[in-house]
Amino acid sequence: MAATLTDVARHAGVSIATASRAFGEPDRLAPATLERVRAAATELGYATSQVPTGARTIAVLVPDAANPVYATLLKAIQGQAWHGRHRIVLYDADEDLRRERESIELAGKADGLVLCSPRLPEEDVLALIGDTPHVVINRLIPGAVCVIMDAERGPSQAVEHLAALGHTHLAYASGPYGSWADDQRARTVARACERFGIRLTRLSNHAASIQGGRANAAAAIASGATAVIAYNDLVALGLEAGMGELGRACPDDVSIVGIDDIELAGAVTPSLTTVRMPIARSGALAVELLLQSMAGSAPDETAVLPSELIVRGSTAPPRV
């Protein structure tokens, strides 16, 4: 059997995410690590173009195709699949559980399946997937092959950054109800706030959109928090707009932190401090792992890709 990316990672003594980056983003690795991974690939006879014979159909399910995070994921998935001329079929659940269920049932007829942030209970997801080769992005489901964007390091750094600026009361603006990523991010923020002795207010669940952020603006102000960490960048931008309409300026009156680092985050004024998530890398790695499964090999069940805080203009010390 041909060597897989998992084999290369084990032989080189690195994570599968690091091994994947050696072929997709080599400039992000230390020279010694890059050389070790490539030497392992050469020794094992691994080729990045290894795919099942013939073009296959890959079904991709996203919660909301209008969200720029999923647009970035789709572009990366399509780009990686194009190397083998595999076909991509898109299913948009539109944040509707019934539609998500029906979409997975339909998508299960494809040769392989990529599920991006599914909202259904994990037992339902596993039952609907059945024996179809699959990869789940941005949600951990035991028994499924998963690519996780780390919800620990970056959000923890965000709390540490705000604590260093002098903030003692933060709010977390929640995303969609049922979102695994929202729950993980909220838990990380809560643990970090406890570690730094910071009071935390968790705001109610709203859509992962600018409008969802606007809907939480009044509650954020009423909480008395001097800084808000949002579920994602769209919610953060909506918060800024909504709070501005209510007479609060960012960062003078309130600091705001997003998560994802979409392109718009660096283009607004003030530019958005955010947690950069490895969105494109997750999409490309998911396809590579899926092709391994479709070829009959068994990749590791979980790959975790790192996140990091990007400090920009939307955070500042609180007013005295």
C-alpha cells in the first residue's frame, strides 16, 4: 500500500498538520522541520498527488454558504480537489437542522463527504454518514475523521491581551445555538478569565452574522463589560456597528475582539483585533485526509491546526 500523509508524519515525528504544511505552506515551517518531513516523504515514497484512481464526487456541507469563513473553506476544498480533477457538490444547510439532515442523506450518495461545522447531535451525524468516507471540519465527533481549528491557544491569548490592557470585566458574544465551536470558544474564554481573575458575562446566542452582532449590542452595553470577545469576526463587526449606533465608540468605550481573521477584519476602521484561524489549511487538509480514506487507508481520527491572536486597532486600555 502506498505511503500516506499519516505515515510521513509518524516517520518524521511531527503532527499530521505539520506534515501537511510541509507540502502546502512550507514557508511556515522551520527549515529543519521541513527537511525532516520531506526526507521522510522521500524515504517512504510518498507523493502529494496520491489520489484514488479516476475523478470522484466529493459532497461538501456548510451551515451558511454566505459566511466568508465557509467561502474560504470551499475555495480551499475546491483547490485541493482540483489536483485530481475531483468534482465538488455543495450543500448549504442555511442554519436549518432539518435541511442539514436531508443534505447529509443526499450527500451520502457521493464518493466522499466533507462536513463543515455540522449542528446536528453527533450520534445523528454518525448515523447519517454511515460507511461513506468523510472528514468533519471544525467539530470534534468521536469516531469520525476530524480537522479541528484550535479553540484554545488563540482565544486564551485574546483574554490575556485584554487582561494586560487592564480590562477586568469581559463579555462573550455567543454564536449560533448548537455550534460546537461556539461552545469550545466560550469555555476557553471562561477558563482564561478565571485564570486572570476577570469577570465574564456570556451574552445570548445569535446568528453568526453582522446582524447577529447587532442584536447583542444593547446587551453588551447593559452588561457593563469594557471589552467583548465575539464568536466570530462578523459578530464582532456587528457589535461595533450596533454599539456605535447606541453611542459607544470602539475602542475608546469598548474593546472588541473577533475570531477567524476574515479579509474584512483588517480593512475596517478601526481594524479588528482577532484570532486567526487556519481556515484555508483546514479545507485543504480535509480533502487530503478524505482522499486517503477513499483510497482505503485509515488516517488519524483528529488533526488539530493552531490558532493565534492578531492585535489590531479595536482593542485598547479601558477608560479610567
